[in-house]
Amino acid sequence: MMNKCFGRLGFQLAKFLNMESIATQCSALLTSKNRSLSLTTSTDASNPFRFVIIADPQLGLLEQYVEKRPRPHHWDREVKLVDRAMNIVNRLCPKPSFVVICGDLVNDQPGGSDKCKQTSDLLDVLSHLDSNIPLIVLPGNHDVGDCPNENGVQDYRSVWGDDYFSFIFNRIRFIVINTQYLMNDSKCASLASEFRQWFYEQISLRNKDFDMSVLFQHVPFFLEDLNEPDNYFNIPMNNRNEFVKELHKNQIYYAFSGHLHKNNISTYTPPTTVNKSNNITVMPFSMISSSSVCVQLGNDQPGLRLVQINNSSNTENCLKHVYWSLDELEEILNSGKQPEI
């Protein structure tokens, strides 16, 4: 259940909603406390399980950025798309173990005039998700700011909970990060330092309770190549190289992101000396970016990504994923079938 709102945005939102707690507005939403989230694991952890990745609902982007309309902006079309996504997820069988939204929940950045209304409307449409399917969110640049500061981060936490945390489900450990600390920490150096310390503790952790780890984030580390030039859509080179190489060294091979508003999959394999006689295969690090459930900046359609993990000692083949458009999913479900992964 959600925490009660506090902080500047939290108080504004609670007053705007005119209710004791916004928890009742979206009962599926789970929020982290003390950097940890608890999910109920299925009785047999060896069974395959599925989850859903949704990226960048970003209510308000269409009229503000794509159509370049003056204020006041409206986001009813984005709300309808998110509503379709919730209805689709509710129809999946077996039910997904959880849904994760990889950032840019709404379009207005901290302090924006539409931030509260966009947040309220998003919570309202997310409440259409089956309350038995846990909903997990993480921040994007529009949620905590392109150049985040302590106020913006605290505003996010007051509504959505911790901005980075981890959880374990069926012996898989999921690490959820706030990539804005890696984009620009000039106004949040202390928070970024705390995050970095936590991150290194997480990736170096060895625990009998999990067999592998998966990363969720907003901004991808890279689009095509680890050494590509810095741009708006990737993490700056210094942090990118450091974090990806540390992840790979600690045998964390899968990262899911949003931010691009188009689908993109790239891999990084470190240079190594391979003994061909021993048939040694170096597992690549996969950076998997999902397109937006709403506004597209490429040739994709609004949709979501279905992921399946088979608990197996063979890490290379244990994770599968497919991006489906909402149109495709509705057609499949209306025919009485279920989407494959």
C-alpha cells in the first residue's frame, strides 16, 4: 500500500485529492521503505514466472512536446492508452507476478503547474489494475528533474516511496535505480553519494536467497555501444563505463529501461581471452529499452514488454522478453488466446 503523502508536492496532492490518503486511490501500488520491497513469492520458486514492463506514460507529453500546444495542456489521450494497458494486463493468464513502470510517470517536472493534476490522473487510471497484481514504479528525469535537487527527490518520495531499492521474487533479485544521480548530480551530490554506496553494496552482495539479479532503470546506459558519445538519451560516459563494467563483473547481465520512447536492445561484451578448447562463452550485458505506452518517438506503437524468467542454472537462456503493441495484445486476447513470450 502507498505511504501517506508528505512534503510540498505530497501535501498539495493530498489536498487536491481531498482524501485522507492517496493509498486508497491505487491499491495495487507498492512503495519501498528503507530501500527494500516485499513481494509474496510463489510456493514453488523453481516455476517460471512472468512480469510486465511499462515505460513512460508521461501524461501531458503529447500536447506539450509533440503537438507544441500552448497551455493549458490536456492528457486524456494518454490516460486512455494507460487504461487500455491496465485492462490488457488484467486479462493476462496466468496473471503476471508484478508490473513495473520504468519512469517518466508524468510530464511536468518538479514544480510544474500540472504536476499534481497529472499525478492524480495517473494514480486514478493505475487504480484500474487488478489489486492482486503488484505495481512497482521508479523515477525518470521528468519525475525528479533533469538536474535533480533534494526538494525534487523528496517530493517524489513523498508520493511514490523510495527512488531506489531492491526486492527478491522467486529467487531473482531485482535492483531498481534512479538514473538521474548518474545524469547530473550537481545539485544533489550528497544524495548521489548515498545512492552510489548503496548500489555497490547491492551488486557485490552474495546471498543464498537469490540466484541472479536484474536491473530496472529509466535512462539506458547506452543505445548502441558502450563507448558512444554522450547525449540526452544515454548515461554520461564516466558513469556509464564504470557502472556497466561493475555490473558485468558481478554477473548482472540484464537491465531494462525506458526513456527513448522507442524500442532498443544493445549488448556489451568485455574484451577477454577465451580458451576455445574449453568452449568458454562470455555472457554479454544486455541493455533492453522499452518504448512508451503512450507517445512514440520512433516507429513503434504504444505497448508493453512481457518478460519471462525460468529459474535455471543456465543464465544465458533463463530470461525471455517480447514487446507487444496494445493493438496486437487486444487482438490476441479477443481471439481467446494469450500472447507468447
